[in-house]
Amino acid sequence: MNIQDVILGFLYEKPMSGYDIKQMMENSVSYFFDASFGAIYPALRKMEKEGFVEKQVIQQDGKPNKNLFVITESGREQFQQYLNSPINPTITRSDVLIRIFFGRFTTKKKIKQWLEEERDKSQAMYNNLTRIAEMFGSDMEQHKRFTLEFGIRQAMMIMGMVDEELKKLSEQGES
């Protein structure tokens, strides 16, 4: 999976601008795949050169023109190749887990701070995902609902583990 595969998936559903793609990512898959505008726009330019997307310029009054990207037949074939390729192993990269792994080189106070920050991030993710679930209700496509539920449960699991570790650290006292 790479940024191009994800963009093609979004464009398979409907034509979008780079901004629209970023918004869709933030509101749907950002808890397991995220990309900046600095990654999206170069990928779109490359995909246009490769013939996977076509750019349509939409004239707008009083605003800059809007570039709408449409998936081509070649892009649809490329996306289908991605869907039919072997699934890569899931790799979790976590700055907080690396820091805690090397926790013996810092203080419990610092570790508690990291854990509290991680809990806050997971709580925010949980709140956002449950808001999305409530907003769409049962109207959400089953496949999207599954990934949303995965994110909700992952956030709950992280909060639970962090709370357990914070309790253990509190019971051990300060150092």
C-alpha cells in the first residue's frame, strides 16, 4: 500500500480535488493511514503523468480554479491490481512505545507525561470516530463500518492499557 493506492481508491468512488482527498482521509482513514498535502499533490502529479488520473480544471468566479482529478481506466486497473496483490504485514510504528521501551533512561514523571499525552490522543480519536459512527448510523457501508469499529476498539484498548500502566506507576511512587 502506498499513497497512490489510497488516492486511487478515493477517486474510484468519485472525482475529487487534492483538498477533497485530504478531507476524506482525515474523516475516514486517518487512524490507520494519513498523508499530508505535501504527499498528496506530488502523488497526483505522478499519477497524472502515468495516466492513472486526469485533471479537469473547474473555473470558479472570484476564486482560483479548482483542479478535479478523475480516475482513468488505467487507474482503475492499477487499483484492482493493488486490491488483488498480497497483503503486506501490518507494521505499527509508535514514538511513544519506543520512548517507553527505553524508559529506564528517563524518569517516571516523564513516562507518565508521555502516557497521559497518548491517552489524550486516543480519547480524541475515540471521540472523533464515535461521532462519525453516530453521524452515519446504519447508513454506512459495511466495509467502512468495519474499519471504523476497528479504530474505535483500538482507541479503547490503548486507553485501557495506558490507564493500567498509569495506575501501576502511581502505585510505585515518584522517581
